Amino acid sequence: MNDVVIQIKNLSKQYRLGVISHGLLSKDLQSKWARFLGRDDPNTKVNSELLGFKTGSNEQFWALKDISFEVRKGDILGIIGRNGAGKSTLLKILSRVTAPTSGKINVKGRIASLLEVGTGFHPELTGRENIFLNGAILGMTKNEINSKFDEIVSFSGVDKFIDTPVKRYSSGMYVRLAFAVAAHMEPEILVVDEVLAVGDADFQKKCLGKMQEISKGGRTVLFVSHNMPMISSLCNECILLDSGKIKLIGHTSDVIASYQMGNNCVNPATIDYSHVDNPPGDHQGTLCAAWIENRSGEQVFEISINKSFFICMQYKILNDVPKIPSPNFHIYDSQGQCAFITSPSWNYDQSCKSGEYIAKCEIPANFMNDGLYSVHLALTFIHTGMRVSFWEKHALMFNITDPIEGVPSRISGYGGVIPGVIRPSLEWNVDQIG
């Protein structure tokens, strides 16, 4: 228990529809006290009943409902879920921006938060002044802040504008400085919301590398994002929130798979239509089953980047055809971009007998980048022009993981994110010529 830095028990947060979302602890207490006394909430909107219609402000909405979990020292915990699931509410409660309705929270150490553009900075103050203000809020002395100042400015890249009021910063500049301050003030716990999406790709990579560095130093990170490859690369554990409740907590790949597939599939790396009356397909061909397989023949969802694996599809050809049909796989990343399409390299002028077939495509080791991918399955007949018998979208999912150490495509010592859909290990030759 000594390494538990955040302990949450039966945490709930209730809002009333029609109430202004003020987000201040004093206002929350004021509203709670008014309800206890049976008086009107002073923080509600103007009483619309005076204008001749009802507000519906007595309707209750639970942003969070009875959630419990623990976070240990050095963990990087991902928090995912659809919009309105309660992610930001949870972080605001942990950051003491708003108060819970019920439940207990025990936190060991200082928390630095980056929740949304504008949070924590005074718009009229310069970047320099806000750095010192935030450091003071975290309980740091002036000398401690001075010792970190140059590192913060260098990381943020806003050195030319450090003496400019931050109200004149672009959203990207604002986030760069805010993250640099939060990460370099050495809090025991760093809380980061989706706000990093505002930054450019290079800065996002810097931020992910910094969060990994923080974790290795024994500090804790809570990270909310809709970017699944980012979550997969960074987080060792993950929480899936759904309608204010914890749907799943556990290993990141399992939680991401549950999030991506919803309730439709127990194992996202396999499908089976063998006992279905109307499988995908037509009068020429139908889909029977498909799965992801490792070199030992086991069906798997998660594959290490330095291991090869197979995409497998079982299908039926219902009639003899003069030209062999083409099974083909379409691989998409988590952002919906097509990584590549692959099909067999064979002589399509050969005839093909009716029957059941299994097609396997080997994906070599150190070829695809780490992240979550989906597979579209298709069967194309070409003897009468071009006819697609079935094209099953997002039929399979698999997760490429990166162990960091011992990966040929990584420079030794670099643990940050590497961009791109593929990350092949290619042959190089370097000669000294002088």
C-alpha cells in the first residue's frame, strides 16, 4: 500500500441540468449548502419560470457514479472513453478544480494539471510571470523556480515571447508553455487532458517522451486522450469510462480493444461465421472465419513489434470459376488511414474449384509501427470483370506493442514516439570515405 499515490473510493459527481458549470470549489459548496437549507441555488441560471417556461433544472445528471480505483507510484494510467463518459470531470476533481458529490480521495504528493487551454495561467501576465506564479502555487521557492526556468523555456520553444502577455499567445504556444511548466516543476503526480492535441506532432512527441521520463523517475502520470496509439505507446494500465462508470480497468491493450469494439466482440482478433445462416458474401463466395495468429499457431490480439504474425481468412468458393479469385486484406490505423492493401501474387488466369480455402498473409517482424490496427477482409472475383463478394470492414483488430529495448528500428536510448504507419528495419551501409 505504501506505493499507492492515488486512492479513490465510491467517487460520484452529480450535476443538475440548467445549472451553470462554474467549476469553483466555493461555488460548489455554496450550491450544496443552499440545497441543504431547502433554498434556491444561487448559482442557477435566471429563473426561466418567470419568463413562462420551465427550466428542467431539477433533473439530475451523474457525470461520475461510484467509481473506485488505485494508482501506484510510477504508473502512467490512461483514461479513455467517449465524449461525456466522465473523463474530464474525474481529472477536475483530482486537480481540485471542482468538488465531488460523494466519495473519498486520498492523494500523496503535489499534483500539476494540464486540463484545457487557459487553465492555470493568468492571461494578463507574461509567460515569465506565469511560470513563477505556477511554481508558487505548487509550493516551490523562487530559487527552485529559477533553477528550472531555462529548461522550461527551452522545452516550450516560446523563448522569443516569454515576456509577452499570454493572452496574445496562440493556443499551441499556450499549451507548449503550460505543459513545460507542469512537467518540469517536478510534481509527484502529473495530470494531462486531451489538451495536447492542440500542439503539433513534434511537440506531442516531446511531451510523450517527457511523460515517460517522469514515470521512470518514480512519478505518476494520468493521461486522457482519444488518440489510441498514443495511449497504447505510453500507458501501462488503462481505465475505460462509460456513462460515468468504470467499464473496464486493466492492461492497456485489453482496455483499448474493449473501447474500439464496444460490446460486439469478445476477442477482436477473431471472427467466426461458420454457424451463421447468412454469412457475409454472395452466390460466388462467403466468409467463414478470420483471425490473427502468431508463429506458434495461437490466436492473438497483441503482437510485439519484433515478432512476425499472420492474418488468416477462411472462405468458401461456391462454384467452379475459370479464374482464381483474390482474397485481400486492407489494413487501417486507429486514425482511419489505410496503411496498405495486400493480396496474393499468383497467376489469376488459373481455374479454381469450389470448396473451402484458408488464406494466410505473413506480416514480417519490424515492419509495422506500434499501435492499434483494424483489418478489412475482402474476396474479389475477376472472371466476369470485377466483383467483390464480400468486404467486411473492421473485421479484425490487432495491437502492435513496442518493448523499447532490443528493437532494431529504435536508436539506442530513445524511448519516445516514432511517427509513421510502418517502421521497417532496412539494410544500411555506411562507409568512411575520408
